[in-house]
Amino acid sequence: MPGPLTLGEIASRLGGRVAGDPRTPISQVGSLERAGAGQITFLSGPRYKTKLATTRAAAVILGPEMEGLTTLPRIVCEHPYAYFARLSQLFNPLTVQAPGVHPSAVVAPTARLGERISIGPRCVVGDGAAIGDDSCLYPGVTVYPRCLIGARAIVHSGAVIGADGFGIA
């Protein structure tokens, strides 16, 4: 996380126009309903405009057609939803795992492992399974035999790939 940024600094990095105090400090993103002090939220359409009146966010991202709905400090841009997504990535970057296979992982000798992959602690990769290039298996992932994980995949902790479940006849 980059630490608190002002609205002006955010607009300098991502574009958009600041209305209100450009020195408003922002330390995180949040939803209209749950954002609090130091957080910024967004409004991308009229459906949630009633929630804008009760938000506790420090600032809001919205389109030019919605700008008059609030006196909160705001960033006005053409695509608030996409802007919020980019800002979310700025405040919450993905944790990049070091490439390699953790010593506690169990990988079948017939499994195919791509380049620059990361297999975390207590993962299990079954016979004939394949993990694509630049993929990351976080701790505790199980990949059943003959399952394919494509390139640039992220599989979060505790996931089980290939077990019976929805869609299996």
C-alpha cells in the first residue's frame, strides 16, 4: 500500500478532475455503505445515488452527470467503475510470491510445471496435472490428477481444483 494519498495526488496519477479540497487524505477504498474516514468510494450510476447521501466516505469518484449530487470532495471522471478498480489496485496491490516450489508442497513426478510458477506451502499437485507459466498456487491448494491450470492463473489458499462439485454429472 502506498500510504495516504491526497485527492490531488490520486488525480495526478490516474487522471480525472478534483472538485472540492484536493488535499483530502485518502488511505483506502470502500463501498458506499461501509466506507469511513479516510476512504474513497464511487458512484457509477443512478441506482445507488440514495446511498451517496448517507455515505461516511471522505470522498467519492463519479461521472460528470452525477457531480451535482454531493458536496463531498470528489474526483470526476468518465468511467467511475474502472477508475475505482484502478485505484483499488493502487491501494491493494497483489502480493507477488517468489517463483519456486515450497519444500512442504507435494508435486507428482508426472505433473508438468510451467516457467516462473509459485507453488506455496502444503500444496498438492496430482499425477498428470499441469500448471501454466507465471501461475501462483497459494498455500494449501490441491490440484487433482489430470487437471490443467492455465497461464497467469492465481489460485487462492484452500482451493481444490478437480474435485466433484457443481457441473459434474
